[in-house]
Amino acid sequence: MCLVPQGVRHVTNSLHFSAPKPILNALNQSDPQGSCLKPKSFLRRNWRNFFIIATLIVDAIVVVASSALATIVVDVIPNVPPVSFNFYFFFTWYSLLVILGTGLLLGLYRSAFHTNRHQANRIAGKVYLYSFLVILSSFTVFKVQDYQRGFLFPFFIFLPLMYSFGRWVLGGVHREMRRRGYGVQNTLIVGYYNRG
């Protein structure tokens, strides 16, 4: 069983420095088999990258799900023309590229790992607003005549709701993984007061 504090393990694993003799003695006494000094697992070393990729995938699922729900709503409402498959396919891929591209440009996925939820939601709000304006204005600039306005309204209603749910799930997973030590960096300070 590993009894060495996690900060000591992190420093000895990642920095490979010559530790003072009392620290080395403590390491040897508490962990004679050297199990604490094993290298970190691949997932533990790359948790930040995994989390950012997972966030991108979840946001892509959110866009596709919002588009599918908007199509279902339009089909249920009477006197509204149904959404054609061609328009659904085009709009889903186009909005996916615009929203994920805007998120990458504004640092939404970089900030998802290390900023608090309030800051991440502020960036997400900007991404939502800019994507909304880009998508609508591009339809006007390129003179797209056959897009279905009844589809756009439910899509942009479902999008922030689905995004909030996806971020809530990801936040819970991220907190649990951090509790287990994934993505947590520790520092060992030797000494006290001004000597530390």
C-alpha cells in the first residue's frame, strides 16, 4: 500500500531530483517495494487532452441532438412544412462546423479544463451568440432561399439546454477524476516560513 503523500510522489516521479536524505529515508521506509514511484498511467498523464477531446465530442453530440429534436418538433407542429433530409443534413454539418470552430477560436475547449463553470459559461454564451449571427447572416449573404425558418427557432432553443446538460455531466466526471488524482498537479515545499 502506498503511504507516501501524493505531493512527494509527484515530485519524485516528474522532476527526478536528488531529494534530501530525510525524504529519501521516508520514501524507503513507507514504501519499501517502490510501488509509489511507478510511472503514472497513460490516462493520468494525458487526462487534460482526453477531457478536451471528450468536451469536443459531447458538444458535437449536442449540436446533432438539438438538430434532431428541432426536426421532431417541426414534424409535430401542424401547418409547418416538414424538414427535408437534404436541409437537415446540410444544416447539421454547417452548424457543427460553425459552432465548434467558433468555440476553438474563442478558447472554449482550452478553458473547459482549468476555469470555473461561470467563466466557461460566459465563453459558451459568446460562442452561442456569434454562431447564431454567423449562421443567419450567411444564409442571407449566400441567398439561401429554401431554408426552413420554423426549424431554426426550436434548434436555437434546444441548443443551450442540451449544452447545459452536457456540461453538467462532464463537470461531474471531471470532479470525480480530479478527486482520484487525475489532472491534479502537486508541489512539495521543503522547509518552513521564509526557508520554504
